[in-house]
Amino acid sequence: MFVRVAVPIPSVQTFTYAVPETFVPAVAIGKRVLVPFGKRRVTGFIVEVLNEAVCHQKLREILDLPDPEPLFDAEDLTFYEWISRYYLHPLGKVLGELLPGGISVQSERWLCRNDGAATADQRLSVRQKEILEHLAGCPKGILLSRLRRALGKNDLYGDLHVLEAAGLVISEERLTRPAVRPKKEKWVELGPELPAGMNFTAKQSALIGFLRERGEMPVIDLHDLFKNTLSSLRTLENKGVLHLFEKEVSRGPGPAPTIGKNENGITLNEAQTMVLDGILECLASGRFSPCLLYGVTGSGKTEVYLRAIAEVLGGDGGAIYLVPEIALTAQLLSRIGSRFPEREIAVLHSGISQSARYDQWKRIWRGEVRVVVGARSALFAPVRNLRLIVVDEEHDSSYKQDDRLRYNARDLALVRGRFSETTVILGSATPAVQSYFHAAEGRYRCLTLPARIDDRPLPQVEVVDLRTERDERGLTPLLSRTLVEAIRATLAGGQQTLLFLNRRGFHTYLFCPDCGHVFSCPNCDISLTHHAAEGVLKCHHCDFTVKIASRCPSCKGSRIRSYGAGTERVEEEVKKLFPAARIARMDSDTTTRPGDSERILRRLDRGEIDILIGTQMITKGHDFPAITLVGVVAADASLNIPDFRAAERTFQILTQVSGRGGRGDQPGRVVIQTFTPGHYAIRRAQEHDYTGFYADELPLRRQLAYPPFSRLIGLQFSSLKKEEGKRAIANIGARARELARSMTGGKTEVIGPAESPLARIRGRHRWQLLLKGKESRSLHLLAQRLMEGTGRDGLEIQVDVDPVNFM
Ligand code: ADP
Ligand code: ZN
């Protein structure tokens, strides 16, 4: 017996191995297998079982079969193969990235300092020197994961690349057996009595008071409230005031979430009933039925999804329910958990541990779990008899994975639905232009919920023109008077404020605060990025470069400013303005640990936060009735990112964030600050007018031949050596144009190559190239041919099919 094995390496090839007698009964498609590969041993996946091998030379034998059960079957495999072809990503890598790993035998990178090499180069970065120093202390070498932990850094690859290339470090694949250890968490508890005659600082007293009120609690929950908690707690422990201990944490989907309210006994309104009927029809057909559910925020979409899932479960089917952010699953789970048997629900997202993920995967595979809820990776769960896939907030860019296999879970939901003949519901208050286009063309069934539940009004949206705002010093303020007054009034009324800043727009661009003119590319119609060090403005799309002008070409004003402000600055400013308010910040910096965002949301829910400042993380889905004011600090930030979807993104974000306000009995108020109040994305958002926005946007897309009127494939190249890389890139660009002519008769446009927006990351120089064409197949062939010819010259290539941003 022989098996064909997909190995996680950058090659499209699969490899055939012989199966020794002892393993024959256990061999099956979808099982992991340990095989010799060159000098290494690697874990691959069995993708085919053969009775005869085509090739007659002596084949190597498999070494181990760690899985008692397969992780996928032949039907799942056709889906994975499709993904591999479409995203131009080797099958072995696709499987390695999508399936849960980390439980069985695997090989890991093992690193060692090369003592033969000359002493460290002066030009090494601090981090690189740190790595070398650490390695010097490990004469036998160290596992990469160990090194990561020791340095407290996850992204070491770039630095290791540099060190390896310089011959200072040697790496090798070695076998490990990652232990699945119980997870522990630190807890704290007050002692039975306070020791007498002790003085405490204000902070210590506050801590003690808090613990007295709460009883025992996880230390991590205190981090939000007190700074440097652990050291304070240690001091108090030494004084005998309290004691710290460890508690084992269960690795299930986590404790039953308590955010939000439970609602049962809801009667669907007329619009909801019609939508549900439409979905039930699709389900009854037993065929692939793609639907777009366009419903304003708070129109009762979730309620409809839950009814549809109930229907599927009643018929012994299974369902997948995707949400864009992990943070959203908690609130959703409390709604789902109260309706369906808890045992039949699994949560999958990247925030849960590998071992929990693996356990869940097995339960799903056995059919014990029939509803899977989660972020994008949950789409690949091996749900039995899959009948329904819901993609909530389908327009959301977090469905797109931005590294390694750059898939879009929204698009793949449709592909999976087609393979397994299921109903797929894409739901949104602000559908992607592309999705709405397909629905309008009749490719998706269009379902609509036009009004909010109980006809609650949509919030009043005010637009503040920042061009006319000045502070005492004559500068454009971060927060306008209107917004500051609105916050003050909201605080006085005991209600909550959400302040939103779009981090995506964190790149800086130049504009004229007098007339709102933004310096943009004459070729590409996107804003130019400010490269302060070189004194130039650059187009990250076509590489157009221009010197920074001192005057505005439009109004001759001379106050050219760069813009780009982070959430931290906003927090500072708000603290200064409202010292008595309870302020919290929610962004990728304050939510690095699992559970962080849930904790912040729970505090918001309990009314312990007056003003929450955050990035798009806070714009989605959350339903908090006490929020009555939403402030958008800089609407332009997302309008001026170099991306043809900038207007779409901006409209979506503004509409979604506005939808957070006034969900309870109090009417909501939204204040949007902008330098371009006349832009259609902002005007349409102010009017809550999606179809109006769509009607404005579509002709522009058609005119510039952007999706949905074309398809794009982005290629990103990186090299350690700038000059060599540059030469190779120029060749690739020429070859791409040549291939576009010969293969597609000039129907494919080649844009670039240009330097990437982040031109150098961790020692690697980066360039990008965009292929644009009407026809997906020829575009794919072209990209494939182009990639086959490269990969030498130390170039690394990343492909991005249907890129969401211009990378
Ligand atoms: P969406 O997903 O469109 O934002 P939800 O389904 O979350 O909307 O509904 C918004 C709120 O209205 C929720 O609190 C939900 O419980 C409630 N709701 C939904 N449908 C109804 C209904 N038919 N009658 C009363 N309340 C409803
Ligand atoms: Zn350009």
C-alpha cells in the first residue's frame, strides 16, 4: 500500500510513500502522517491511498500515524484543493494552516549559534544582538518556541532570517512532542483578617477595598483597574494581607458568558417573517442557495439567523455561524446558548488554545457538535451534514486573512456552500459593493430588513467641518467644540460615549486644513503617503513620487499639515478634558491577551466606563443600550488610505459605528469630524443611505475597471538585499508585461512594480505588483507562470488573490 502525502512546504507537489505492514489498517485520507523528508522528518497529510505506486524506484516509508481519526474526508479535500488552486498556495501548506495542529508529533525549528562564524557584525539591531546573546548561553541550541518565550517576542522570523543569512545562526528541524499541559491562572484572595497597625498607600487601600467587595478573583481582571498590579499584590502578600494562588482553567469554550441580556419569546415582525420564509425555502430546496440579507443595524438580523439555525437543527443538519471578531462571540453566545443545547455548540477562533481547538474539531467531526460559531477559521470546521452557513457582517475586512494563506472566509463560505449544496446567508447593514452587485445581478437571493425593530429611529448624525475649527493656538483641534460639548452633556446625563478612531488610517498623508485638499496621485486617485525622512510624497500603488510642496495647489494656503493620530493621543486628550470621567481604551494594544476585550466590554455593560475610546474593534455588533453618543474623531483617516475601497470602507465604518448609538430607549447622537464633509461616503453615511452610496460608488468602479468589474491579484516580493531585489523586481515587471501580452492578448493590466507601503520590514525590502483583468482564469494562469519563474535571487513571494487592500 502507498499513500500520497501533502507536506507543508512551498511546493505544489505531493509525495508518495510506502506504508509498512503494521500501519496498513490505520491508513486513511485525512490523517496526519510523519514522513522522512530530505534530512528532516515532517508531518504531512494523507490525501490519497493507493494500491500501486506509479513510480517503481524504491519509495521511502512513513514513520508514524499519530491520529486515531482523520481530520477531513474526501469531500472536504475537494474544498481544500480548490482553495489551494485559487489562492495559489501549496496544498500541504493549506492543510497545515487550516487544520488544528500542535497536538501530535511535529517537528520544530531548533536554533544554534554558529561558533565558527566571525564575531557579531556592528550593524545588527538590538533585537538581533539579544538573540545572539541568548543563544550564546545555550551551547546545545534551543527550540524556536523556547527562544520566543525567553525573549517575550513572537515575531523572530525576520531577525533570524538576517542572522542565518549572515551565517551567525544555524537552524534545523527537530522532532518534538508538545505536551498538552493543564492551563493555570493566577488568583488573589484577601486574608481572613487585616494585620493590625499597618499603613497603606492610597492605591493599596483601593486594592484592598476592591477585593473585600469582590472576594477571590483572577489577577488578570485587576489589570484593567490598577497599574502594576502584580508587584502591588506581591508587596501586600508579603505583609500578610492577602494571598496569591493558582487555579486550573478549563480549556473548553470558556465559562458561560454573561454579557448582554437573554431574550426569548420574541415574535418576529412582518419583515423578519418574510426574510425567514425566504431562507426556509432555500433550506428546503437542499441546493446551494446564496442569499444576501441586507438589513440596517438593529433590524433583527441575528434573530432571523437563530431561527434559521433552529430549523436546520430540527432537521438533523449542522450550521456554521461566522462573526468577524472574537470579541463578538461572547455576546452572541449568550444569545445562542439560551436556545440550543450547549453540548451541541462549539466555538472556534484563533484565541483559543491549540489543544482546545483540536478537541472541538474532533467533537465536530464525530457529529457531537452541530453548530459552530467563530471567527473566519471556523468556516473550515468539519461540520457533518452542513445545511447552513451564516456570514454576519459579511463586508468586514477581518474575514480576510492577511498573511500566509490570504483567504477571504466570506468568499470561501460561498465556495464551501457550492460544494456541499447548502444555504449561505451573507448578512450586513452595509454589504460589500461586490456582494450587493451580485445580488442586484440576480446571482444571490436578495433579502431585506429595511427598518429597525419597533421603528426605533436611527441616530441623528452631525458632521463637523474640521476645516473651520481652530483652538486657542489657531491649530486644528483633535476634538471639536461640538464633540467636546456633546461628551460633556452625555456625561452629565449619566450615559456612555464611544469615541472612535480608525487605526487603519494611521499612515500619514498631507492635506491643506484651509480647503481640505488632500495630496493625491494623478494616476491612481488615491492619497499620497508622506515620507518625512525623504521629504517626498509617494504613491504606494504606482510609485509616483513628488517633492513636498509648501503651498496648497488648490487654494495657495501655506499651512500644509500631515494627519494621523492614534487612539492613545485621543485618550490623553480626553483625560485632560474630563479628569473625573472613567475612561477606557480598546484597541490592539489593550487587548493582547485572550479575554481582554470581553473584560472591557463587560465593564462597559456594567456601567463602569463613561467613555470608551477604540478602533474598529468597537464598531461592530455590540449592543449596549446605554451608549447614546458616538464620536468619530477622524472620518478622513479611512478615506485617504491608498485603496480603491477607501470610500466603501469609510461609508461602512461610519454607518456601523453610528449604529452603535441609541439602541436602547434613549435616542442616539453621532458626531462625525471630517475635513471633507462633502464627500459622498460621508454624506450618505449621515443620511443612513446605503443604496444611495452604492449608486454613487458603482459608476466610479466601472469607470476605473475596479472590482466588481475586474479581478485583482496582488504579488508581494521581499528581499534582504535592496539592489539585487530591485533588479530582480524590474525583470519580473517586464516579464509580467510580456506574459500579459502573450497569454491574455493584453487584456490583463500590470500595475507596478512599486515599493510597498511599508518598504522595509525586519530587514526585508518589499515591492508589490498588481495584476488586473476581467477574467479570473487567465489572470490566475498568468500569476502562476510568473511565480514559477521567480523564487530565485533570494526573493520571497506572497500572493494575494482578491486583495482587500493594496497590501
Ligand atoms: P441586528 O442583528 O440586525 O443588529 P438584532 O437581531 O440584534 O439586530 O436585534 C436588535 C434587538 O432587537 C435585539 O435586542 C433583539 O433581541 C431585538 N429583536 C429582534 N427581533 C425582534 C422582534 N421581532 N421583536 C422584538 N425585539 C426584537
Ligand atoms: Zn499612483
